[in-house]
Amino acid sequence: MQSTTSFSRSLIITLLSATLLTLSLSGCATMKSWFGMGGEEVQIPADSLAIKGMDAYDVGDYYEAAKHFNEILDNYPFSPQAMLAELKGADCNYFMENYAEALVLYKRFEEQHPTNEAIPYVLYQIAMCSYQQIDTIDRDTSGATKAIRDFTRLIKAFPESPYTDEAKARSRAANEFLVNHEYLVVEFYLRTDKYLDAKTRLNYLINTYPDASITPKAKELLAKIESGEKMGFNLSSWFSGLVELPDWHLFSSEKPTGQPLPTK
């Protein structure tokens, strides 16, 4: 009887040890929460967290969605759901307008999953993080410069992707922003009677952006300056109606594809 009891205890200990080992490896629940010890909540499985995260994401509750995706990455970093959590976590930050954080997360996804089928979308979003931070034409232009650079990277790497046409259109819009910035600098030079600097800037604009919308007007203004004509009270008319960031739809050569692309 004693030997049977001893054997039973040994068997229970063996099974318990195996169960605890399985739990620790599977990540389905912590040891204490599984057995109700310590009053801790049961750890939600990765697939359930993914469902909760996507449910919140689909209704625009990006803060709540990000919490679920972060929990997957914290507790199940090697699970099949982790890659989804990485990408959707970046999307959540993007749609919450945390562009700097979203940019870091998109770049991390690209570095860790360079051959993933979502890479064209990720490259598009990397560019959009800069595009969405384009400021007014009288201030910093780095957002436009970076957006053009990253859109170009997408266009060259994946010319047939469903994001390419919109990338081209937004790149042209950002390019127009840069041109308008250059043209605005000309106004400053003219108002401060720095006509030589104004001519230099206009020549740079015309040669660098020959196809820009403002270029014909820039050529006309340059001709007047070179003729020795002073702008005087007519100066404002040359710079009125200067667009900050043109609507990218003006440069799109195709109809919308139905892809869920962020807009601005």
C-alpha cells in the first residue's frame, strides 16, 4: 500500500512537472494564473489578443488596439500572431498621428521581414510618415524631401505594386511644395531689394523643376527682373494664391484601386 501511494505521488509529481513545463513553453497562461494562485488574471492567448486587437482596429479604436498588439509582442514574441502585431501596431501609431513612433516601427518591420509580402505597403507607409509632417511652405521642408525620397524607393523597388500610382502622385505633390517654397524665397529677396539673389533663385527653380506648375510664372518674373523692371506695388500679385501642399489627386493618372491607403 505504501509503495502504491509512493508511486502515485511520484506519478503526480511527474505529471505536474510535465504540465508546468508545457505551460511555460506554450505561453498559453502563466503557472500561477492557470492554477488560480495569487489571484492573478488568466493570460489571454495570442490568437484571442489578435482578434481583440483587430476588432478595436476595425472600429477606429487605435489606442485599445495597440494595447492588444503590444501585449502579443510582450508575451508571445515568437508566436504566429507576432508579425501581425508588429505591423498593426505601427498602423495604430500612424492613425493616432504618432508619426515618429510609427516610422520607427515600420522601419523595424522592414528590417526584420525584408521579404514579407507586406513590404510594398510598409515602404509606402514609411514615406507617408514624412508626408503627413509636411509643414507650411515658409517653414521646414525636410518632410517633403524625405517623403519624395521614400516614395521613390517604393516606386523603384515595386513599380507594379498597388501603392505605386499614389506614391507617384503624392511625390509630385511634395515636389510642388518644394517648388513653391523656393518661389516664396524669391519674394523675400525682392522685398529686401536683393535682386541678384532673386534671379539666382529663380534660375535654380527653373532648371531644377522645369515641369512644375509655377515654373512658367517663374520664367515670366525672371524676364521682368532681367529687363530691369522694379516690382513695386505689383509684387504681391506675383505671389498670391501660392498653394501650400497641392491635392495629390491632381497628379494621379489612375482611378482609385480600392486599396485602403491613408489620405491627406
